[in-house]
Amino acid sequence: MGRLGALPAGRRDRRRARRPHPHHRDGPLGDLVKPPKGALAGVFVALVFAAALVGSCGVLLESALRAHAPVDRYEAAAAVVTGEQSVSVRQKRAGSEPEKQTRPLTERARVPLAAAERLRAVPGVRAVIADVSFPVLTASGVTVTGHGWDSAALHSYEQGSGRAPQAPDEVVLDTVTAARARVAAGSVIGLQTTGAPQPFRVTGLVKAGGPPGAFFAPQAAAALSGHPGQADALAVIAGGRVDTAALKKAAPGLMVKTGAARGDAEDLTVRAARPDMIDMAASFGAVAVMTALVVVGGLIALSIRERGREFALLRAVGATPWQVRGRIMRETLRTALPAGLLGGLLALALGAAMHRAMVARDVLPDGFGLSLSPLPALAALLISLLTAILSAFFASLRATRIRPVEALGEAAVESGSLPRWRVVTGVVFLVLGVNALGVSTLASGSAAAASIGGLVITLIVATALLSPLIARRGGRVFGRVLRAAAPVAGRLADINIGAAALRLGSVITPVALAVAFAGVQLFAQSTSVRATEVQAAEGARADRIVVPKGPGLPSGVLDAVRSTPGVRAATAVKQTTVVMSVRELAENNLRSLSAKGVSPEGITQTMDPGVTKGSLADLRGPGTVALSESVAEGIRLGQEQNFWLGDGTPIKARVVAIYERGLGFGDVLLPRATVAAHTTTPLDDHILVRGDADLRPALARHAGAGVITQDAFGAQQSEELRLQGFMSYVVVLAICGFIVIGLVTTLALATASRRRELALLRLVGATRRQVLRMLRLEAAIMLGVGLAVGTLIAGVTLLAFATAVTGLPLPAVPPLTFAAILLLVAGPGAAAMLLPARPMVRRSPESS
């Protein structure tokens, strides 16, 4: 009898058979199937760059989420009360509950001075200072910001000499501004504010402990700002503990900002830039994750497939499928963990460099700070680990599912068929891509720009899934041509391509991804810029443009220009932003739209936005508006349209004209009188002048006003448009650089794994020259098919985008830029395939 609790012999044998053999993990048999160092090094490099790329997008996203303008002038305030700087509305959605949508305001929403009394009554409040800000330009061209004298207490200004301003024509300057303007206390200086230039007596100077400024008597400052009875913000000075909730209760409908958020009340540009930056960083982050999945997944799959003989040996000697999979997963994890950690650290540096470049090129405002924390690095580590583990798991399924007896045979010959799920899934994504193509063609404006991203992603995923089939079909086409050009080497290359479709598919996908992504991002931007330039040039009727060299042009400049002999028409233009519900793809979406306030007199002589319905001559009075066709879907001529002006003021205006050149002239045209009272400053941005007249006498008394030609003005506008796409260029460079690195690693690994194959060709009589020529022809087939697929994806996407934006399927594709993209992708790929092959071919075939 056996021991108590002992298992019967049969059950003991079965359990022993199921027990993993120690050699299957790290024993002597494991030494026979150690992964090649080159494969591990290639996966390591790809994962490092993948983590760095994903993490850098995370740095930009975190910076946007946490961005606040620096607290400067309001450092002494415990809280700052401002108007609501956003518009929120609930939009009805098809088949779902109404959705709340919010858009930021680009102009300052002001606060009624009456709210200051209620705030002073809150316990703990010592004082409430009504702060106003407006541009001030000296006769020598020095630009500073004007404020009321009482707001000087908000910052650590020190009285230098003289006294505080009391009369409407008195001012106090900081010492830096006084030195630049070459004035002293007691002298008179000419200052241009929101109106005509006028003299002011300098009653005192303050040491520049804060930002440079000019301080006027409080009542005079309120009048000069152009908004009497209102303040830009109410700064709350605490005399004790102040309850924020009590401040909010005392200021219903207003915003109470404390801590770092006080900076947003001082500088609106950072808060206005946040939504677009969040959308852009999130979008590029998603593309980076998809790119990492495609590139790293393909590389890991290739490395596992090339080791099929080793795994077949394990299966033949009795290893279970899960033992082999566990080994693959552990090997991948040991490589992915240090790669993710290193890539996460590099991501912080790369994200900081991208942020610095965008601030330097004025893509982001100066106050848009950089936020660095471990979160992007941890996210990059997690994503790289998940990408590596999932890729290794799915790639190992086929290598471990075959029967042990068939394992060696399967490893010797690559299967020519694809799993059914892969074909079906690829076809589904292809259908989705075709559907997205139709949506992109029918969309307009921001909806068209958003839809092309989905189109590219679906087509690239379909390409990745169906890449072996595409490789086989493309190889046949290229193979016929190469056979005719080189009978021996071409035939060898054609046969190898047909027999290694899976390997070729691993190469085609990153090549197509690099070409498609770079082409769409760069040429969609160039298409928009070209369309904007063409529309602006076609609609330009002005002979010259009056532009400011400082903050803007006061209203007196327009009157002076119009009174000049020889001027037939002059139109003042004030640029702003309005918020409106736009119908896009059968749904209403709240959008921030580019708008212009124009003086209606003579407007038809100075600009032609391509009116298709109505007339710009009817653009008079506060209740009229003209819309571009891209935002006027479902809106009839004469219909009243609701929207919000730049400071959030809701208005209702009758549509008097609909025009087609929305890119060149903005989506909304309003009377200048309607816009001026609801902007941060009422100064005009430029004046369109029709007529051949000498404008120098009219502009002589207005500091900072100059005249340029229409061509020079158009060049300035084009440069601003190109700067807006600078972030796209930076991210495209980073992502495409990663794709090329992954491509080079993949090709180098694939070539290194063909040592036995090349040696066998030499043994059967092929010369070294013939083998090298065969490899060159294979590279031409591989890269040629990938470039063709990428060009096709970029082509259909850009055709759809151009149709939506311009109405014609004519994208702006600079030939040299497109050729550079192809060369930068194909060149390193060919080098990665041919350079490792040369030393292998030089060796004696017997030694291999």
C-alpha cells in the first residue's frame, strides 16, 4: 500500500507529464534557443524611440492641460474676478442626449464696476481694485500698457520721483519707459492710446519693479480704455482670510480666479491656446501610439517568425505551447522594460525641446509654460510594455499552435496563406476607409480636417492587416518588369518575394505609413495655405494697405485716410473671433470662427470675398452679418442667426450675404461698429485703401502707422499661416523619424536572418555579383510597393481634403518636397538591407 494521500501511479505519471520540464525555461535546452543579440538590439532601439515619441506627445498634452499664464501684475491679489471667458451650450445629438459644448473666448469679457461694492462687503476683503489695460504708444515708437494709478499697488512698483496723476492729461511712467522715450518728470510727452495722439504731462516716475507701464488717473484710464463703467478685472486684496465661495456668491455670473489661475485673467492668450493645443497633442499622441503598434508590432512579429526553426525545435522535443509563449513573453519583457524606462526619460527631453521650438516660433504664446512630471514617462513606459507584450503574444500564436510533429516542417517553409480573421478584419477597415473617404469629400472646414485623420488611420490599419496579400500582388507586377531587365537576378528576386510575402508585408507597412503620414500632414497644410493665398489674392481690390507698427490703428487714422485726395475708398478691418453653432455632417457643433469687423463704406471696392447670395452693400447696422459657405450650411439668406461675439456677448443678426472665399476673408464678416465694442482693444488691425494717393501726410501725426503694397501684405499673411502649421512639421519630423528608424531596424533584422539562404544560393552556383543584384532588386520591389501604397493612401486622402476645402480635387503638393519624402524613406531602407548583406555574401558559403 502506498503512503496516505499518495496519488495512483497513473495520475502521478499524468501530472509529471504536465509539469514543465526545467530545461524548457532556463536549462541547457534553453541555451540552444537564445534569441539573437541583433534581434533584441533592434527591438530595444525601436521600443526606446516609441516610448520617447509617445511620451513627448504626453508632455505637450500635460503642458496644455496645466497651462496658465504667469502671475505677474496680480501677484498681490488674493483673487481676481473676471467675466466668463467661455461660451457653453447644450447641443442636440442624433440618437443621444444633448451634449454640452464649450469654446473659449479670445477677447476680454469685462466686469461691471458695480460688482466691486459687493466684493468689498465680503469678510476678509481689504480692498478691491478695478483694473483696466489698454495699449499706449509713444511718439518714438515705444509700446507699453496703460493702467489706472490705483492698480500700481498690485505690483511692487516703488515711487521714484514726482507725484501721482490727478488730472485727465497727466501720466506716471516707469523709469525704463521714460528712459527709452527720453523724458523726465515734469516734461510733456505725446501718447497715442485708443484715440488720437494727445499730450500728457509726466507727473512722476516709478521704478520698474513690475512690467513696464503708463499710469493715468483712474477716471481718465477708464475713459481711455474705451469701456467706461467696466473693468478688465477686479483684483481682491485680502486683509485676512477670504472665503472663495463667498466671493463667488457676491459675484454671480462672474469668474473668481485664485492661485495660478490668476495669470489667465492677466493674459488671455494662454487660455485661448489651450483647447487647440490639447486637441493637437491628443491627436498626434493617438497617431504616435498607432505608429508604435504598427512599427514595433511588425518588428517583433518578424523577429519571432525568423526564429521559427528554434521554436519548432522546442515544440518537437515536448515543450507545450504555453511554455514557448511564456519564454517569448519573458524575453520581450526583459527587453521592453529597460527600453521603456530609457524612452520615458528621453520623452521628457524631447517634449521640452518641442515645446521650446514652438514658443520660439510664436506658435505658442510666451506665457505658455512647460509642465514636466513623471506622468508622461510612466505613460510611455506602460504603452511600450503593452505594445511589446501584446505584439509578442499575438505573433507567438501561430508559432505555438502547430503540432510538434509538424513544427519543423512549418518552420522550414513560410506559409502562403493568411488567417481568416486577419483578412476579414482588413477588409472591414478597408470598407471603413472608403466610407471615411466619402465623408471627407462631403465635409467642410474643421470637419474636413478632422475626417482625414480617421481616413489615414483606417487605411493604414487595413494595409497592415492585408500587407502580405498586397506584397504578393505588388511583387508580381514589379517582378515582371525586373525579370525583363535582369533575367537571372530578377527571377531570383521575384521567386524570393513570392515565397516570403509575410516578411515583405512587415516592410511594406512602415514604408507606407511613413509616406502616407508625412504626405497628408505636410500637404494638407500646404493645400490650406495655398487655397488661402489664392482666395485672398483673387478677392483683393485694395491698392495699398495701412498697417500698424505698434498695437493697432486708432479710429482717427481711417478718417485721415478717407479725407486724403485720390483715395476712392478705405475700409478698416478689425480681426476677432466669434462662437457659432455650425452644422457639420448633419450635426450641430459649437465652433470658434475667424471673423472680421469691417467698415461698410466702400467695402465692395476694397474686397471681393466672392459673394454668391445677397450683397455686401447691405452689411450695415448692428443686426447684419455675412457668412462663408463653409459655415452657412442650412442657413438661408435673410435668416436671423444666433452667435456670440469675441467677449461672449450674444447677438442675433440677419444674414445679408453668403460668400465662397472663406479661407481668404474669414468665416464671418460683421460691421466694424458691432465688433469694436466687444474686443480687447478697439484699435483697427489694418486699413484697405483703393486709389493712388500719397498717404504720408495723413499718417504723419499717427505714430506707428505705415503703408505697404498688397503683395507685401499677402506675404505677411502667408508667413503667419505657415507658422501656424509649425507644430505639425515638428511632430511629423519626430514620427517619421521614428518610422524610418523602425524600418531600418526591421530590414536589417530581416537581412541578417537570411544568412543560410544566401549561403545556399552561393553553394548552388550563384555568384556574389548575382546575389547582390538580386538583393538590390528585392529592395526595389519591397520599397517600391511600400512607396506606391503610401502614395496611394496620401493621394486619395489629399484629393478628398482638397475637394472639401477648395471645391476642386487639386491638392498643393510641391514636387521637391514629395521627392524628398520618398528619398528619406527609401534611402535608409535600401541601405539597411544592402549594407548588412555585403559582408555575408563575401564570406565563403561553406563557412555559413
